[in-house]
Amino acid sequence: MRSRFDEQLTKLNDMMVEMGALIEKTITLATQALKDQDVELAKKAIAFENDVDQMEKDIEALCMKLLLQQQPVAKDLRLISTALKMITDMERISDQAADISEIVIMMAGAPYIQEPEKIPQMATATVKMVTDSVDAFVKKDLQLAKNVIEYDDVVDGLFDEVKFRLIELMRADNANGEQCIDFLMIAKYFERIGDHACNIAEWVIYSITGKQVVKP
Amino acid sequence: MNKFSLADVNLWYNDFQALKNITMDIPANMITAFIGPSGCGKSTLIKSLNRMNDLVEGCKITGNIMLDGEIIYGNIDVNLLRKRVGMVFQKPNPFPMTIYDNIAYGPRTHGIKSKFKLNEIVEKSLRDAAIWDETKDRLKKSALSLSGGQQQRLCIARALSVQPDVLLMDEPTSALDPISTSKIEELVIKLKKDYTIVIVTHNMQQAARISDNTGFFLLGELIEYGGTGQIFSVPGEKRTEDYITGRFG
């Protein structure tokens, strides 16, 4: 009875998965570039931003078309409005991965004072959050969305650890200041990526249950 | 405040049970929409609210319908009930007489003879139905010369002319073009300040646009009844969800 609408919703899902995969790749590249101080890799990560922006526009256009043509209600309405909100957060995530890559390029001139071991952990954790939040949307998995929100504490904890370590390094030697601040910004970007993944998960919960998540 | 209170309403057309245990309150000065697939009982229910079903042979009703706390299936004057509870139908049905006489007909049958008073009622009713400007210079012309959308607004004006409390509307825009439809919708929203409105509609978006509360009916049962925003964004019943999203119906 509504097979065309269902086909369009499947297409929306596919596009969300594709955009999710793109931002995941952007974060992974930025992280690898950070670990290896690899300028070329960082540039590659930045280049992905255009693809993500295009993806955002395409999904937005599809959602607008669905709103116009199908005048969705109930869970269809929630699904489409959720997709519209999610892509804003997804695009911000890719911006932040690009910001990280830019700092990597700026830091490329000098070797690291110390291997930034906790930051890759943050990267792994945030990639997981992003992937899971998009998966939760596609699979309509309420528990997975809730897990993402809980997992944000892990990222916040790692951020605090990184911050205290950097403060120590700065206390030890003033000359460490510049690099420490760069690392702190990188860590902050990862922490923000985690927050955006949380926003996505909150929208997924709304899409499934119809209830807005009340922030503590 | 509730305009209508329905308790355990069952209705049969001979052996066929068209309404099953309907219990609901219809609040005053609000727009209440009835939705559901054809044959679900929504039109039957709306007609029960001013006893239009009395005219159907083999129709039997049990349970209670109260209007302002008064049982309407008791010993009451049905003409007075229908004066208080007006009705507008799917197809505009103006009487084959002048625009003026269409509006003055009701008040005249209720005993108003003063020309001055009738003029006043005709103008006010046409104004309230947002059709005064289009008809004021042709009041003596036949109502059948109006367009479909104008005829429907004339019928609303005619219903308003006897100063009802409630306006029942059975798919009032299904025979109209989009411009006439939006005029009627705007009008209905304006009218709820002074009237209680119950509307049957097959147009889901119309129910979502104009009504405050929505009841979903299926096979004679009231499946779900609540705030329109709630019903169309987070329906509580799977059957409601399936119907409004077009998965069956």
C-alpha cells in the first residue's frame, strides 16, 4: 500500500549508514595522522569533509522531499525529523575531525614531547560511540542508543586524565606549553565528538519512543 | 468543560452493531476530529449526537449521551436539540431558494418574523461563516448560483443562523478544492471560540492541522482518543499507528 514510501525510507537509512561510515573514516584517519605525525593523512582526513557536507545536503534534500510528498505522521514523522537532526551533529563531528587534522599539520614540525597515549583511546571510544549511535538509528535499537549515552562518561573520564597529564607536563617545563595546549584542544575535540554522538543517540531514543531525553 | 459526555454507547442498524461501547467526553470550544476507515462508525457516532439516526429505520441505541449534562435520548424536544447541535454535510446542500432565504429559513421556523431581526441574523451568520463579502450584493440571488466552496460556507452560515452550541461536520471539505478547503479550515478554527466543533474527516492532515483532540475508530470501536499532537506524533495504539501511517485502511 505504501511501498514507494518504504523504499524511500530504506534509501534514507542507507544514506545515513553511508554518512556514518564517512565520518567514522574521517575520525580514524585524523587519529592515525595524529599518532604518526603524518601530514598527508591529515590532509586526506580534511578532504573528506566535502564529501560529508555533500552527504548532509543530499540527506536533507531527501528528508524535505519525504516531508513534502508523504506528509509523514507518527513513527515516520519521528524517524525523518530525527534524521534531519542527526545529520547536523554528524556534520559537526566531521568538522571536529578536520579541526584535529589541522592541528596535526601545525604540530608536524616538532617531535612529540611524549606519546599521546590516552588520546588514541579517546579516538577509539568516540568512533565506537559514533558508529553505535548511527547503528542504533538504523536498527531502531533502543538499548544501543542508551549505551552510547552511558559510554560518554568513559570519554569524559579519558579527557580528564589527558588534561591532568598535560597540566603536569606544563608544570614540569614551560617549554612544553605550546604542544600541551595543542594536545588539550585535540582532546577537547574528541570529547565534543562524544557529545555529538550522545545527541544523536538522544534523537534515536526520541525516534523510537516518542519521548525526549531529559538531560541531567 | 465537557459539551458531550458519552457512556457505553452501543448502536445497531437492525442486526448490525455499528458502535460498540463508546465512552468519551467531547470538550466545549474545541475541535474534536473523528478518524478511521470507511465503515468504522465515525459518521454514525456524529449523527447520534443530534439524533439524526432517529430517522434511520431499525436503528437502536443504548447507553448515555449527555449534552451539557442532559440526556439527549430521553424525553427532550428533538427540534430544540437539533437547533443546539447543527450539522454540515459532505456535499453542500443549499435549499433551492435565495441566499437570504437559506439563512433566514431556520430562524423563521423558530418563530422569528421581524424583518429587522432577520436581516441582522442573515448578516451576522454570513459574516461568521466568512462569506458575507462575497454574497452581500447578491442576497436575493439563488444559492445554487454560488460555487461549491461558497455553498459549503453558506451551509455553515445556515447552521449558525439558529445560534447553535455545537457544529457537527461530516467530511465538510471532501468535495471542495484546496482553496475552498483551506477557507473552511480557517473558518472552523475561528468558530471554535464560540462553538464546539466535531468533525469527521478522511483527510489525516486536516485532522492534524485543525483539531485539538482526535478519536480513532475501527469496526465500531473507539480505539484511541487523545490530544491531536499526541495521536499524530506518538500514538499509543499500534492500530492507530498503522492506520495513520497508511499501513492499512
